[in-house]
Amino acid sequence: MSGTFAEWGLSTVLIVFEAIGVVAFAISGILAASRARLDVVGVVVIAFLTALGGGTVRDLLLERQPFFWVAYEQWIWVIFVLGLAGAIVLRSRHLDVTERAIQWPDAIGLGVFAATGTQIALESGHTPLIASLMGVITATLGGVLRDVLVNKVPWVVQSYQLYAIIAFAGGWLVWGLNALGAGPVVSVAVGAL
């Protein structure tokens, strides 16, 4: 990949951002599962669901085939390796994971997946409202699955968290920048930030 960021093709940007989102959400799942004292299988399962849950539901709703993780099978291997390594390292070092440690990768995944989910829906011809909602689903559903499975009230519905609102606003930002002629690559990058 050479040239400036704005010169990259949209598909390249979406793949790069999906990679960032998958890794970030896998890490947040690993940390949450380790904090809940799950075994290695539980850690890997939570990592998978956190990283792939929202995008899978988005792809189902948009009738997008194949699912993003089927088209790019390496995400499965990355999550599997991260989950195993994370479970082993966190357990062997007896590290206590804080809520704040989980929030950092979760925030990265939220921004990236809200922007990419929205752009994917826009590319499929959906309205700004539906596209923004697809961004919210992509960005939040994996975290909801994670939190429910570790027996927590999901962050997305806690009164002091603005996760869904931020994802929704990011989706509208992506659409607005596209409408103003910024181009999808720049729109996704700015929306993710």
C-alpha cells in the first residue's frame, strides 16, 4: 500500500479498519472474560463473539454474502491465537484486569466498526438512517454479547455510557461527509475517529 491515505481504495480501507476493529474487540473480549475468571475456552468464545457478533448480524440484515469473517478467514485464526495467548498470559501472570483496561480497546472497536458498518450499508444502497443503525449494530452488538455472557449489564444500555449515541452520531458523520463530497475513504476515517 503506497500513496496517501485518501488514495487508498475503499475496499482496502474497510479491510484495514475491520482488522483494527476485530483485534480491538477481541482484546476487549479477552480482558472481560479473564476478568470474569473464565477458562481458556470461555476466553476464546467471548473473544469471538465480541469481535464478530456485530458484523455478523449486520451482514445477515443486509443479506451480505459471504459474511466478512468467512470472506477473510484469517480473522478466525487471529482471534483464536489472541484468545489463547491472552488467556495464558493473563492467568499465568495473575493480572487483575480493570474496567478501564477493557474500555480502551472497546472504544477503538466502537469507532471503527460504527464507521465501517455505516459505509458498508451506504454502499449497499441504504438510506442514511438505516446505514447509521447498521453502524450501531456493527459497533455495539459484540459488546452486548460479551457483557451478557460474563453476567454484566451491557455498557451500551448503562445510563452513564453513550456508546450507542456515539456510534449513531459517527454513522451520520460518515453519511454527511460522503454527501458533502469528502469521499468514502476520508468519511470512514474521520467517522472512525
